[in-house]
Amino acid sequence: MSSSNPGSPSATATSSSSASSFSSKAHSCIQALSSILSTVPSSVSSSSSLLHDPTVSSQISTLLRDPDSGSGDNNLCRWLYDTFHSPDPELKLVVLRFVPIVAGIYLSRIALRKSLAGFEAILLALYAHETTARDGQPISVNVPDLTQPSIYHEAKSSVKTQATELNLAVISPTLEPHGTMRSSRRARIVGVALELYYSKISQMPVSSKLEFCEFCDIWATGIQNKPSSSSSSKQKTILLPWELLQPSLRILGHCLLGAHKSKKLYEAASIATKSLYERSLHDIDAKAILATSSLLRLEKMALDPKLNVDHTEIDMSLAL
Amino acid sequence: MLCACSGEQFKFEDAPQSPESLATRDFSASGLSSRTGDWESKLDDVQVDEAESTVKEALSLNYEEARALLGRLEYQRGNFDAALQVFQGIDIKGLKPSMTRAIVERTRQRKLRSKGDIIPPSVMSLHSVSLLLEAILLKAKSLDELGHFRDAAKECNIILDVVEAAFPNGMHEGIAEDCKLQEMFHKALELLPRLWKKAGFLGEAITVYRRVLVKPWNLDPLRVASLQKDLAANLLYGGVETSLPPHLQVWGSATPNGNMEEAILLLLVLMQKVAYGEIKWDSDIMDHLTFALTVTGQFELLGSYVEQALPGIYERANRWYLLALCYAAAGQNEVALNLLKKVSGQSEAKHKPHIPALLFGAKLSSQDPKHAHYGITFACNVIDSAADDQVNEHFKSQAHKFLGVCYGNAARISISDAERSVFQKESLASLNSAALNMKEDPELIFNLSLENAVQRNLDVAFENAMVYSNMVTEDSGRGWRLLALILSADRRFKDAETILEVALDEAGSLDQLELLRLRAVLQIAEERPKQAIETYRILLSLIKTQRESRSNNFESAKSSDSEGVTERVLELAAWQDLATIYTKFGSWLDAEICVNKAKSIELYSPKSWHTSGLLFEAQSLHKEALVSFSIALSIEPDYVPSIVSTAAVLLHLGSQSSLPIARSFLMNALRLDPTNHEAWMNLGLIAKLEGSLQQAADFFQAAYELKMSAPVEAFK
């Protein structure tokens, strides 16, 4: 685990050496942003504060939601694109933080058939980054063979297992380089952007994950609640092929059952999961039914207090 | 019992050899209980120090033990601040080595009692160690209650450090039955990962889980299972990739590589425990496993675990449904369909209908014409249940959609003209009735277009195809294809080609091949053979490169068997089409090469033999042609083109006696395919030869009209 991972206690001590070498990049990046946003608080001076500052992210989110956002000459898309190409990994995280909203709005707007070249450039950049990073190779896992002993069990000689040979399960298939968006590649390109997002999800602020749940719900139902007009508008159905759904479900699993502490996020994830489940029944999509129904049952179990007994309680009636 | 820890106070000169001495134990316990009344009231007011001295005096304890007991009382009363203050007076860090040493010495002594090892009196009793471990645990819990999770975790970690240092290989058996030490340790094992999670350090929590689970700690098997489940869940949903520490990576290929693999390993180990009856069935484990195997695409393996569940865990119909979902997701539609047939079978007649399963059956049946009749049964079952108000409108409309598709498929495989026209009518009626409620379902609109196209209602078909392609923003090779075919049936070849241009630009690699073939077929229809040949050349070289790139990549080769099949089909079709082009232009040699290529790919393709027959016919080798056509028909007796061509050759041979045979062939062809314009054309020729001119004119008229509305190849 790298030291910058918040999963470890040492993460709070930020790696100051790398931060200083990237600070000028972060600075110019923030300057560029201040020409796009109305206000950038003076407290925002580093990539980390850029990632976590609520006023900056809410302004960016609002601009991305603008009906005319996402075109090829959009300043903000340009900024996100440039920022992602910065060598500072923390600045890349800032861009990833907006993946839910970029992917969400992008997919919701395809049917309008207007230029979304700005969004597409960002998504293609993420896709290209991932393609290069893994040299186009698929990501797969070995399905464990219980006839072999492991750190968690001893082999039982009489076990009948399904397969004794190495059983490879592909989590993410081979990536071919794509320089342009095509309708046939769209789901995969967006799916890979979501995979990339998931790989850094522990470093994403809750607000970003909330946005993901919000768009997941919109993809599933086609209903967009506009907070301003209080009316909801039904959109064209967004197809949810497995290459898009699979990374989405992994993100959703984290939001619904992960060890974060945001009640709001649990609620949003719960709504999105229910919508996706309804949608999977609607589409009679076997894979999606299996995944979403298992998530829903697990959520129910997690909320059942009877099943959450504290086994570390000290029995005070015991004599000394 | 109470021996020296920090050496501050000695009430007993000689430490008792056995920490379990009942006398001392009773003394301290009763001493505590008899006095509680006294100082419970005092505690609220007096300072900790005073209370401490009271306890010390009353129980003859040393400094640490007194604090431990006092802290425990404060904790018990919910005074976490006060408890913490008391516990902080214990120098836990300083005591760590002596606690470990005490555990080592005292447990070794137990094992090797006969050898008569003498334990120096300065070694703590196990009871004291327990008391101190409890104090640490309660300190951690107090910190937890006060919201200092990280400090709580660090505190709790000390317990693990102390005990682990004493047992570097774990505890295979308990330390002592009546010793609280093990109990405190076990509680700490469970508390620590929770504290790290609360503190927001999931990576640390995972590390602790592993630390607990890779060694035996004499934990209750149910608790071990529960911890394994927790670890699996944290690996699955935590979103923190934490690789195994190097000292655990000693199992070679059995070392889990990454969170997902480790989670699956744990869940499979748990499922094995369920199978061996070591733990009870736990739907959580199954649900975690379902999620893990679903996102990794291991649907068949998942199905095998659903199969392993003992009867009673799932309702019978539900289990069949779940299994069908797994097998269908694994691409084994036939298996899935067989399972779903059980759901609608006799054994379930008395149960409430399982609507999702029936609908799923209807959907799967609609994908293969040979299951059309099962699909009709499934869909009708759903619609019948809808009468009892058990089905919502959406599912009812879905059922009508699948019913329409299945009727259409049934019509296509029907061998009776009367039956076919009934099915076709039912098909459109069902699809239209579905459309009342789900105008926005792309699948439905596509099928409305397709069925109308097949029935040559080209205007309606075109309209729906346009609606469909506007509706579907994603990849839709088949939508473009259908639109192009409808346009070709309308003789609008230029428009069809334009559509294909657009489609080819957007399509994925597999659709691209199909669209290229269609473009070539269009070019043939437009009598531009040179361009068609060029298109086929591109198509064949694309197939070649795709095949090569796949053979270089093991994994995608495994995952795309169906791609390989489609490629083969298209490759075969390309050679057959090329043979037909060369035949038409009299390049016999080229045509023959192409026919042989086609036969080398698939010898038992009726079309290859048919093409070969056409080549002979073009060379006026009528007998050889007849042989080829009859081979095609022996492979597929209902292969209409060869039936028609056989009739045409018989007609050409010209003897009066063969006319009735030829007519019989043609009538058979029209029974199978009433829209076959060549059959009508030849019937007209026969009528003309027989002198029935009015009839001949009618036949020619029919042939002309059908030809004018024929797509360049069958709608699908």
C-alpha cells in the first residue's frame, strides 16, 4: 500500500517532498480554474485542497450540469482535460472526482444529439490513460481452487471441486486503443472511466460518490429530478450494457456496503440500487438481476439490528 | 493470586503457585462485593486517588490491579471519562514485556508440569495478566465510547501484541478453561478491526483481520466464520486495495492476488464450511458470493453453489429461477430454459405462478425460433395470471411483446400455410397490444418493424425502424441492418447504402463484418459486381486479422467463442456469394475456387452445394446441377432455393412428364416460403407451357410484385 493511501494511518502525514515538486503545477492549475469559476477560495492552494474544497466542487458540478456544457470549446472541459494530463497524481484525482457527473451527464445527453466533444475528450483521455497503464491487457483474477491449501484453509482430501485447473475470471477485458468515440464503444469507454474511478474510490470525497448514486438512479429510471423546478422529466431510456453496469455495480457496492460513515451516501446508494434492480427486472437482464438483488438483500441484513450483536461486550456479571 | 507487577506493593510475601487458587479468588471477589455498597456511593464525590486507596486497602491489590478494577467499575457505570483517567494511570507499555513473559512462562509450565520447572515469583500470575488485558480492553472501549477511535485501536492493538508475542504460531488449544485471558484476547480480536474501521483506516482493519485469521487462536468456529465473512465483505466493498504482506505470500499460486481474489477465496472457504456442516447456511455468504462471482463473470460457478444449497433454503421454483439466471448469464440459454420449463410444469401447478421466471422463460424462448412454442406457453401463462391481478401492467406488456416475437418465429418455422398466416396475425396483434403500454421499449419497436417487414408491410416496417434507430443511442448494428434491408426491399438501394455507410462508421467490429457483407449483397443487387468483390475482399481480410489478433490473446479467445462462430458464418457466406458472382459472369474457374473454399469451411452447408449446383447449371451441366441440388436437399430437406432450382432444371430439361414433378417442387417451396418470387415465376412458366395463359399471367404478376418488395436477403 502506498503511503498516500488513506487506508493507512500514516496517510495523514502527507508526502511533503512530492507535494512541493508538484506545487507549481497545482498552482497554475488553480489559477486556470479561477478564470473559469466565479470564486476560488484563498484556502484552495494545493491539489489536495482542490479535491476536497466543497465550494470549488459545487461550482464545477453546477457548471458541468449547465445545459450547454460539454461542447468541444467548453473551458471547464478543457481544464479537466489539461488537469488530467498533469503529472501530479493528486491533480488526476481531482479530475476523477468529477467522473460520475461527467459520465452521468454525458450518457443522459447522448439522445439529444448535440455536441458533447468536451465530455468525450475527457472520457477518452481517461480511457487512453488506462489503456497505456495496463498495456491493453485484461484484468483478471484466479478463481481459487480449494483443493490447494491457502492462508485461510487446509485442503480437505475428499473435496470435490468444480475445476482443478487454473480458472481465470476476467474483471476487465482487453483494451484496444480508441482515439474517437463511437456509439459501439461508448459503453466500454465510459465503463473504463468508471473502473478508473473505482480504483481510487477510497480517496474520493463523499459528494462525488453521492453524484454517482444520483446518476446511477437517473440511468436506471430515466427520471431526472430537477431541484430548481421541482418537476421531474422523463428522459429516453439509457441502455445499460454489462460493460457499463459491471463497474457501476462495484462502485455502488462500495457506497452501499462499504465502511464509510455517511448516512446520506448509504441512503443515496440504496435508492440507486433499488432503481437498478427494478430496471434489471424490467429488462429481464439476468446478470443485473443477480447482482442487484444480492446487494439489496445484503443491505437489508446490514440494517437489521438483531443480526448485529456486539461480541466484544464484556460480561459484567462474571466474578473476578 | 495478586502478585507483583510493578513491585509497588506486596501483601503476599510468596506469590501463590497456582493462580486459580479458589481461596484467594473467593476472597477477592467477596471482598469486592461486600464492600461495593460502601464505596459506590463515595465514588461520585471522592477523588479517584482516594477511591483507589480504598480499593487497594480493601483488596490488597497492587497499584495496577487496583486501577484496573476501579476503571472497570467506572466503565460499568458509564463514566468513560473517569474510567479512562483511571486506566491512564497504568503503565501499559512498560508492562507489555512482563505480561508476555508471564503468559509464556505460565502456559509452558502447564504443559511441562512433570519436569517441575520453577517459575520465579516475580512472574505475574495469569490472572493478573487477564486483569490487565481487561483493563486495556476497557480502556480501548472507553476511548471508543468517547469517539477517540484511533487511540482506541492503538490501545486494543497492545492486547494482540502481547498475546501474539507469547504465541508466535497461534494457540492451538485453550490456555486454561477458567482463565479470562483468552476471553479478553478474543474480544480484542473482534474489537480491533471495528475500531480501525470507525477510525477510517480500512487498510489497518483488513491487516488485523488477516492477522487474526491466518493463525489458530482457539476461537469458536462460528466466530472465525463471522470474521472471515467480515473480511470478505471489507475486501469486496472497501475500495481499498491492500496487498498481502510478504510473509503471507508463501503459498505460491494459492496466494490470493488482490482484494477480489482474496474475498472469493474466503467466501468459497465459508461455503465449504457450510457444505461440511461446520457452520449453518448463511444467506449473507451466498449474497456476497453472488455479488463477487457476478462482477467477475463466474456465473456457472455461482450456479453450482445455488445447486449445492440444501432443500428448504430456496423455494423450489425460486431455485430454478436463480439457476436459470446463472446459466443464462453464463450463455447457456438451453440449460436455463430447461430449468424454467420446470417452473411452468405440472409440479408447480398448485403454486402461485412465478411471474419473473415465466417472463424470463418467454424472453429466452423468443431468442431462438425452435423454442417459439414454449415461448408462447410462457407468455400466455403470464398473461393469464394478469387476469388475476397478480401482474403489473409492465410485465403484462412484456409478455405480449415476447408472445408477438414467438408467434412470429413460430410462423417462420411453420410448414403449414394456414397455420403460418394465423401465427403471423397473432404476432402483429400481440406486438401491437404490447405497444399500447410500452411505446418506449426499443426491443418492441424493433420487433414491430421486423415482423411488419417479414409480412411485407414495408411502410409500417420502415416507420418503426426509423423510430427504433432514433430511440437507441447505443450501438445497434441490427437496427441499421434492418433499415437497410427494408430500403432494399423498397428498391431504394442508394438510401440503403447511405445507411450502411453511417452504420459502418459507428459499428463495433462484429457488427461491422455483418454490415460489410450486407453492403456487398446490396452492390450485387445493384449489379456492381466489381465493387462487391472488393467489399468481400475487405471483409475476408478483416476476418483474418481479427482471428489472428484473437489467437495471440488467450483470454479474449476464451471469452469470444460466439465471435468466432459469427466470423465463420460470414466467411462462408462471403465465399458462397463470390462464387455466385463469378458464376453469373461466366468465370467458371474463379467460381469453382470459391465454391471449394466454401465447402472446405463447411461441407454440410446446403448453400455451398446449391451454389455449386448453380455453377453447373450455368455451364449447362444439368445432371450435375441436379445432383448438387439434391445433395443440398439431403442436408436440409426444406432448403427452398434448391427446391426451386431443382424445379427450374427439370423445367429446362423440358420433357412434358417432368412438369408435374417440377410443379410439385414449386408448390412445396411456396408452402415453405410463400414470398419466394422465383417459385412463382417458374410456376408461371409451367402454366405457360401448359397453355393456361390467364393463370400464367397471374403467377407472373405475383412474382413481379413479390420481387419488387423483396429485400436483398431475408429479414432478420
